[in-house]
Amino acid sequence: MFKAIIITGLCLFILSGCAGVYQGRPYKPKYQDKIVNALVDKYSESNAIFVNNSTVTVQQRNQILDELIYLTDVNYYNFEAGLYGGRATFDTTTDLAILGLGAAGGLITHSAT
């Protein structure tokens, strides 16, 4: 009896932590769209990136690279989310079609030909 209580308590302790863990992608920050739009507007101008590299300081260069890397990361994140979302929709639709056809085949009787 005591062992059963210990095992049950241990199982509940171990398995209860999994329910609180968020499964999936992290939420997009609310301020991300404002930053992305501002950076796209900034780098859409023709003079956004210096032509003469001798006048650019290391800090300016790093700022430009950090902002462009951030835009690339956001773009990839959106691409990846769309890719997984499209794949999940396709897989779910295919599974439902297979289940529906299997159920229909099991319910409908065939007639002799």
C-alpha cells in the first residue's frame, strides 16, 4: 500500500510538469511589426548603406549588420511558420480524407457485379 502511494505520487510529480510547458513556436512580440516596418523603410532608401567604406566607423557598420541580420531572421521566421502551417493543414486534410474514405468503404456494401 505504501509503495503504491509513493509510486503514484512520484508519477504525478514527474508527469504534471509536462502539462505546463508550451508546445510550439514562441509568440511574436507585439512591437516586432513596428521595428520591421521602420527598418524596411530605412533600408529601402538609396543612401541607407554607405558607398564610401572609409567613412564608416566600426559601430555604424555593426549597427547596419545587426539590423539587416534582424530583418533576415524575421523573414526566415515568417517563412518557416508559413511552411509548417501549410504542411499541417495539408496533413490534417489528407488524414481526414483517408479516414472518411475508410469509414465510407466500411459502411457501404458492395453489390455483385
